Amino acid sequence: MSSAERPLIVGAGPVGLAAALFLQREGFKPRIVETKTEAAPQSKALAVNPRTLDLLESTGVTARMLELGSPVRGMQFHRNGKVVIGLKLNGIHPKYPFMLGLSQATTERLLAQAFIAAGGEIERGIEMTSCSNVDGGANVELRRIADNATESIATPQLLAADGARSLARHQLNVDFEGSTFPGEWYLADVTLKTSLPPEFAHIIYCRNGGFLFVMPVYGDEQAHTNGQLLWRVLGNRPNPLAMLEEAEPTAAPVWESSFHVSHRVNAKLSVGNVYFAGDAAHIHSPMGARGMNLGVEDAWVFANLLRIGQLGRYHDLRHPVDVKVVKEVEFFSKLVASDAAPFRFARRYVMPIVARTPLKSRIKQTVTGLDHSLPADLEPPEHEPSREPGVKQLAL
């Protein structure tokens, strides 16, 4: 199959790899290129939601995820050393009534292995330098970083999974609509001595203002921590570890970073024969645990629309879903983190009430990716019920 007949995917993160795997299994022989010469060892996303586990089940990746990950069965909100709100996910899904704690780095590795096993190849050290639409496809310029060699190719479809600073978005003048929170958020991945139960994600309201999000990091990263459980500590104040009263670090962090939080969605998710997925299409805070998962769903919809010859539906199917999710995650992030008086009032007095009403089901559906239905003509077949997997917990 010539390059002019092969879909091109730019970006070999979890979204690009998922799209490549879905397409490869349908016989499309996609070409996937990635600027980085090696997969990133650090992990951004920490959880795989039930929707993603459903979508990847037929590829065999879900089974491997379940072997390496660990169920996260809900969220606990802490204030002054006490759990003030508990949100459990039991009953949310017939097979996967949990978020699966699994690092993005491990997810990428499993997707890459499945794609290669299906006959695919990941071309690393290659960047896209330009793209444009032409009749019946897209023209793309590629550059091999090692020797600066360039290549001009034609492709019938270009899937831009090239991240939040997407070159394709800039090349095609697509507005990235939304806003950015003031200030930075900070994170540290560190082993902890703590009584916090690892089967929950934790949001802790600190005595001197600000919040912390604390959750285990499961997956390949455990190999670097001598078997101790690694935790992600994230907050909206500098040096989040200094704010942590419920736990004590047992070693230096293996990774620290800071970042700005934005909530944005492309005005268009397709332009001609160029399609956007993942962070190239939408970004939001990590509080909703939806970024990577929403991108994998983009990839699945793209692959199935290509399979049935209806890619013209891509924007209309994905844009309303992505906008809705980003708006809900933005509101939830403000509710958790904003210093504005209305949100402080809501955290202290309204949220404990909401957690005891039917509205908690809406919150659970949002964080698990089950807040909307898949297109009826694209839905995967029903699977036989399976026993919930037993997952060995690492000792604290």
C-alpha cells in the first residue's frame, strides 16, 4: 500500500497509538510518526476509565491493563484530617465498576506493543513541518531529526494527535477556544508513608488555603521505587509536599513539574481531510481524569467512521461531546480549586449536600466517561459478563 493510500497519524502518544491500533485491526495499514525518539517515562494521566476499557477490550489491551493496574473505587474529600465527602463508584458499570489506576506511560507501552504485534511500525524521530489540504487528501512535509532529511507525502486522511501545541491546528488556522486559570499547578511523584487508602483518589483541602490531589501511580513506574507505592501529589500552591499533613515522603520525588491549567476546545475538529484528536483537539485540568480517555474515544470514533466511510460526521459527533466534557471538568476544577468566595462557600456547605443526592450519579458518570452514549452505529458488540479482576495491591 503506497503512502498516498495510507492514513497518516502524527503523534505516538496514547491517542495516536490507539487510533493506529484500531485502524491496523481494520486493515488500513496506517503510518504513524512521532517527534520524540523514545516514549516519555513520566506519566501525565493516571487512570483509565470504564469507557476506555470497553473500547480497548477487543484489542487485548484491556486485559493487560487489568493485570498491571489497580482499581480506584472512588474519591474521598478531606478537611482538617477528616473525610467530609466519600464518593464510591460501585455499580457505575457492569464489568468495570472503578477507574483503573494505570500510568499513561504504561498505557502507551501496551498500546505500542499491541500495534506492533498487529503488524504496525512506529516511526520515531520524525516531525511534521507543514500540512495542507488538497483534493482527495492532504499534503504533508516530514523531517527526520537525525539527519534533517525531508519527505513530502500525500495521504488520504491526516489525524493530528500532535498535542496541545498542535502544528496542524496552527497550519490550518483553527481557533483553540477557551480560557486559562491564573497561576500554576505543581506536582510531585513520590513514595509516601500514609494511611490514605490507595483504592481511592483523595482531594485534601489544606488549612492555609489551596488543595492537594493525591493518588497512587500504578504501572511501569513502580520498578523505579523499589516496590514501594508511588503517589502523585498535585496542588495549586508551590511545593505541594510541604502542604501534605496526611502523609510523609519516604524518599526524594522521582519527578516534579509545574504547568498552567487551560480549558479549550478546537472550533473545528476536522478541516478538509485533516482531523484532530486528543490534546490537539481539547485540553482541560487533570481533575476530571478525562483527557487521555476522551482522546482515546476520539480515536475510536475516527477509526470506525473511516471503516464505514463516513468521516464527514467526525466534527458533528465529537465536538458537542468534547465541549460538554471540557465545560463540566472546568466547573468541577473551579469547585475544587478556585479561591473565589462562591466556590469556597460551595466546597464547605453545598458539596456535602450534593454528595447525598442523585446529583452524585452525574458526577460519577462524568469522571468515568459514561456521561454520554456512543453513536449507535459505531458501538462495540456486547461482551459476555466477566469476573471483576483481582489485582494485587503493593504494600505501603
